[in-house]
Amino acid sequence: MTAAENVCYTLINVPMDSEPPSEISLKNDLEKGDVKLKTEALKKVIIMILNGEKLPGLLMTIIRFVLPLQDHTIKKLLLVFWEIVPKTTPDGRLLQEMILVCDAYRKDLQHPNEFIRGSTLRFLCKLKEAELLEPLMPAIRACLEHRHSYVRRNAVLAIYTIYRNFEHLIPDAPELIHDFLVNEKDASCKRNAFMMLIHADQDRALDYLSTCIDQVQTFGDILQLVIVELIYKVCHANPSERARFIRCIYNLLQSSSPAVKYEAAGTLVTLSSAPTAIKAAAQCYIDLIIKESDNNVKLIVLDRLIELKEHPSHERVLQDLVMDILRVLSTPDLEVRKKTLQLALDLVSSRNVEELVIVLKKEVIKTNNVTEHEDTDKYRQLLVRTLHSCSVRFPDMAANVIPVLMEFLSDNNEAAAADVLEFVREAIQRFDNLRPLIVEKMLEVFHAIKSVKIYRGALWILGEYCSTKEDIQSVMTEVRRSLGEIPIVESEIRKEAGELKPEEEVSVGPAQKLVTEMGTYATQSALSSSRPAKKEEDRPPLRGFLLDGDFFVAASLATTLTKIALRYVSLVQEKKKQNSFIAEAMLLMATILHLGKSSLPKKPITDDDVDRISLCLKVLSECSPLMNDIFNKECRQSLSHMLSAKLEEEKLSQKKESEKRSVTVQPDDPISFMQLTAKNEMSSKEDQFQLSLLAAMGNTQRKEAADPLASKLNKVTQLTGFSDPVYAEAYVHVNQYDIVLDVLVVNQTSDTLQNCTLELATLGDLKLVEKPSPLTLAPHDFANIKANVKVASTENGIIFGNIVYDVSGAASDRNCVVLSDIHIDIMDYIQPASCTDAEFRQMWAEFEWENKVMNTNIIDLNEYLQHILKSTNMKCLTPEKALSGYCGFMAANLYARSIFGEDALANVSIEKPIHLGPEAPVTGHIRIRAKSQGMALSLGDKINLSQKKTSL
């Protein structure tokens, strides 16, 4: 058994830089030194033994000169020394000197100081030699009646471990401990005694619990936790006992200890699926989340609530608790809020959607009043998205939500405003009855929009959905108000020359009269004096964007003006008014073109924007029916197609999710009746306590893939050659944050190999936890050595090393066999994940490490993409509809997240070179971006290795 498999009681930090002292100097210090010197020498001895030194000559010295000392520090160090020192001869017999040690500990068990008694009892829990324990049994029994609780509770533990390992030494232990438990008053002693009875004699534990089941609420939390464990185990093994104990579990939900409440709720859910039980457990979880201050605890308990929701019959119960779940939003942590909102959204139904929307609206308004915190903007985005989803699923709610959200279009945070805009765009397309309300609200906030991106989106919505004469004129008014005085170039030159006073800078005409009666350019100046200008400290927004050189918004404005002008023509029959409106729209476009070509903006207008504005001018001058259709019908149809595709995709993913959760029962499946089930059949269900213990120890059994190649043999790495004197191979077991190397070492020679040591070193973010202990191999013998390696980040790590050994009887130096490198696969830490397009673009812009790869022999585009997805564990964010069909090229975005929370992005841009023939391989690039260099390079290496399709 290696050190990795042993139960570890004592961890000692060893300074590696110091030179190990000689045995003679240690012997001298232990014999003749004072207490301080002996303490230091004893520490050095302990460290040397832990490092594999034997030091048999010092055993008698320590017994003679150190064991009789009464110093407490030395006594504590001696306990560690006796725990680790070899106590038997090579043939397995107990050393004679240990009888003297045994006598010393018998005296310590009768020592007047309770600390020495208690720590000696703790040490006896670790002894594995029955001959040493036998003479001490009367003294251990006597410690159960000691006045101090520290001694009594350690005496119980000592009796438990001795009974478990050597039952013949104390056969009446359960009876003894039961009597002790009945009379004991101290909580920690009762807990230890009760825990022993659970594992040693469950019937006695149940008898004791039956006598005091009504007083359970008054017990200490440590005892309550053990009672919960007992009830779970009893009911798990024997379901007929549930009725007897379920009331006790209900009572423990009211415990003052959060740990007890958590365990009791988890136990209640496993024991009963009745709606009242599920509701009580869920309520308990929600209280814990709200009252606990630690965010990690909140996230763990939230996960338990989400697990509850996964069960179809429990979901209905949780739907009634949505309002309670929303109380968790008072937590400032973003991750907790994110999970809570997702859970609430999954549970929302027509019964509670109205209340949910009211709470979310209040939360949105609250974020507006909060002094800016780094997470406030992100939280506002989450709220907007949740309201968006609610409105799409329950259209009746949209009318309540839109007015509140429209205020945020003028928000400084562009991301939240963009989410609102996306929501408004979907709502105005889907819900015809809400269009007048949305247009009205949009016109109200239009002048306050600060971001050019949001301004562009708002312009598009107004241009697309303004359908009445009044709305169209209002849009024109807002555009004029936002542009300021025109022509822009002349007014800016005059302003620079100092001819214009700031008050006269901006002037707009009233909504009713956009142009003069004549409708000509010459009289346009009448507009600038038709209404007194509103005093503004800065330029009007649109004018500001244009002077900053952002002419993309001008192209968007040109499209909007064209749409509303064409619509105005169809609504108004009077020719003069039609011409006036079109002339004004053309004037605005012309003045923007003039500004773009002048030297006033920071950046000149691009050719693309010039083409777009010129096209709009041409369309307005000709007014052909074809162009009218393209501008006023085709655009809206494109949006409609996009939204319906998105909705279809969401429905598909929801359907897949519900199919996963729904339990399918075949017509000929047997029906299981709990009352008729045999005990052994019931116990086949997994024990939750055992599972959680295994998970904590990292021994969770993963379900292996059905593919035989995915078995353990696939993860065996050969480390040495078959002709080497020592053959070695390693099985690499990856368990999230640590890796266990199980190395098989075979002695292929006819000599005995002594001090055979596996020496390992690591490259990358890997750290060796402990040094494997040396062993002796008989001729043609084999042994298994285990080594633990901790993983800190997603990088391709390498473990390398050698095996060194001495040949028995040979005078030569130590022999060494160099091992092959073990490469740790990055794929064990990467999991597919999803994010929105906006988040992808933002991360793509932020991440600085990029890796570009491409070299393949695959000839089909779709096949290549599927091959990359399979070999990298990434998820394709580009919808399947966008990838369907065949056009000779393909672009797709991929995304994954590591278990350490690192993001990995990839963009696949590939094409099929048709001119090279049908058998030509795919060409193009895969660009990988990640926050850390290691992740980007590792993923690139992985793709490079797997790009070539191996022919079987």
C-alpha cells in the first residue's frame, strides 16, 4: 500500500533546502542535549523517517533518553514518531523494544493531565498492532469515566477503532458505549458514541434514538448531523421504517444549524416524493440561500434546487415557490443572481408570470438608482434578457414590460441598451397591437440616446415601423432636431468663425410644418428661425456622431429617410406635400454627403457609406415600385425569417431538454411497488452519503463509453521498453483537479532490486503532491506505485522522470531507467458551453492570445466541422440552418469552457477549392483565441494532431 492510499493522519511540512544530519550527531543530541536540543533532534528524526530513512540505531536511544521526559512538546512529537516508526522485524514480529513503549503509554493513560491522556488516546486510534493494544485495554476503559470531556470523547474513538480492527480485544464495546451514551451529557462525547453505534451496532443506535426522538431538536448540531445520517441509512436499507422517522427529519428542518438543515432537506427529498415534503425541503433550501453569507454555499444550495426542478413531478411544487426563489436576488453576487434568474425562468408559468414580471421590473428600476458597481450593468443585462424571454413566452406581459425597458435605451451602458433594443425589435415585429405604444415611447427617448450603435438600431426601428402620417412627421422632426442647423458645413464654419452664438446653433421646425409652403431649398432658412432653440451645452447627438467621423449611422439614417419618404408618398395624396417631404429628406442626405467630403469630420466618409447614401438619393428621385417593395417589404420579411428561425431553434433545444427529463416507461416494464419490494432490491439504490464521500475523495466512477476503445486500456501509457531491466507502464486517471498515475513496475531481471524509486518531475501547470516511497522488488516480481499530481490550469502538461534502483549484492552505483514522457490531455478539462453572439464578439475582442491552424486531408466541409467539434469538445454556436446547404465555403463560431472557468473561442473559416477537383482537401483557417497563452497553444496543438482523418 502506498502513501497515497494510506489514511493520512499527520501532515508535516519539510524544508527541502537543509542538509540531512548524520545519525551520530542525532544520537549525541538525543543523549546529551537539553530539552530544546532534544526537541529539534526528534523533529529531524521524524522528517528523515518520513523521507524513507530507516534509522534503527536510534530506537533504543529515544526509549532511554527521550521517552521518560515529561515535556509536553516532546510527548506530542513522540506520538508522531511512534506512529511512523517501523514497529516490526523484517519477518513481521513485533520488536522487543516496543514493550517498553507500551508501558510508557499505559502510564500516560493514567496521567493527571487531561491533554496528555486525550492525545495518547488519539494516538492509539492509529495503532495497527494488537499485541501493543492488549495491555492498555483496562486503562482505555477507565478513561470513559474521566471528569474531562476531551478524554472521554477520545476514549470513545479509541474503543471504536480498536473494536473495528480487533474485535476480540473488546467484544462488549457496543454495550459499553450504549450505556455510556445514556448517561453522557457532553454533546461531542454523545456524537462520537452515537456515531460508533451507527457503524458498529445499528440496532442499539435506533433503540437510543427511539427513547429520545422528541428531544432531537434540543441536541447539539454535531449530534443532529449524525442522527440525520442514521435515519437516511436505516430508511435506505429498510423503507418500511420511513414513517417512524420522517417526522424527526421534518423537525430537523427547523434546526438552528445551517448544516443540519441542509442535510435534513437532502435526506427528506430522497426519502419522500410527496409534494409537502418537496415543498418543505425547497423552502428550507431557499431560507439557507438567503441567510448564508458565503457565496459558495449559496451556489451549492442553488444547485440542489435546480436538481429538484429536473424531476418532472417536483417541478409543479417548485412553481408555487417562484416568488420565494426571487428573494435570492437580494444577494449582490452576479453568479448567484444569474442562476436564480435562470431557475425562475425555467419555473415560470401562466399562473405566476405576472408576479415575476412585477418583481423583475422593480429590480430593473433599482439598478437604475444604485451607485455604479462593476456588476450592476451585467445584472441589468440579465434582468432585461429574463424579461425578454418572459415576454416572448407570455405575450400578454409585453405591454407592461416595454415602457420600463425603453427608458434604458438612453443608458450609458451600451450592452444593456443593446439587449433592450433587441427585445424591442422582436416585440414590435411579433405584437402588432403594441406597435403604436413602442413607436411613441421610442420617439420620447430618441433624443436622449447616447450610444451610436443604439442610435442606429433605433433609427432602423422607427424607419421600419412608423406607419401613420403623424408618426412619420414626428420622426422627421426628431431627425432634424438631432442634426441641428443645416447645411451642416456652412453652420460649422460660421460657428468656428464666431458668427453664431451658442443659443442660435440648434433650431428645429414644429412637427406640423416641416417645410415652407413653397417646398423649395431656397426658403429653407425659414426653418431655422421658426422655433427658438433649446439651449444645449453640447452638439446635438447625430451631429456629434457625424463630426466624429462615424458615417455608418448616416447610411442608416439615409435608409430610414428613404423608407419614411416612400411611405409618406403612399399615405398623402397631395403632390406638393409629397415633393416637399422627399425634397427635405434628399436635402438631409445631400448635406451629410457634403459634410463627409469636407475636412470638418475627424475621419472622412467611407466609399461604402457614400454609395449607400447616393443609392437612397437615386431611389427617392425615381420612386420606382420595385424599390418601394424592397425598402418597405423585403427588410421586414428578412427580420421575420430570422426571428422565426431563432424561435424554432429555442423550441428545439427546449424539446431536447424536456425529452431528457421525461422518464420513458415501456409498455412491458415491470411496476415496482415499494411495499412489496424485498430489502436487498431496495438497497440497490445508490447511497447518497457514500456517493458524496467518494466524490470528495475523487473516486467517482465515471460511466465509461460503450465504445470498447474508450476503456481503461486506452489510457495506459508505456513508459519503458520491453528489453529494459525494469518495465513500467502507467494508467492515467484524470479526476478534475488532480491526476492519479497508477504505475506498474516489473522487475525483468533475476536480481533483487532494492530501493527501487519512481522519480517524477512535471512541466506546465502541474505539481507533484508527494514523492512515491521506495520499494524492494524480488526477481521477476512486480508492484504498483501511485503518484498524485495536482492540476492548476488548462495547459498541456508533461510528466517525465526515471526509475532508479540498487542491485542486491552489486558494488556498482545506482542504476537508472529513463521513462517516456506522459502527455496530459487538455480535453479532460474542456467542456462544451454556449454564449450569445454579443458575448462571443466581446470576448473575441478582449482575448489577446491567438493561434492560427489549418492542415487537413478531409475533403468535405461539414465532415471537417463535425470532426473538429468531436476532437476538441467545443460547441458550435452557429445555428444548423446557417450551415445547411452547400456553397463551397463555411464559417462557424465554436466555444468551450474549461473546468477552471477559462473560455476558449474558435472561428472556423474554410472553403472547398473547386478548381482543384472533387478530391481536393478543405482549405482555410481555424483561429483560436483564449485569455491565456497556454490554453490557445494547447488547443491549437490538439486541433493540429486531430485534423488528419486516420484511415482505418
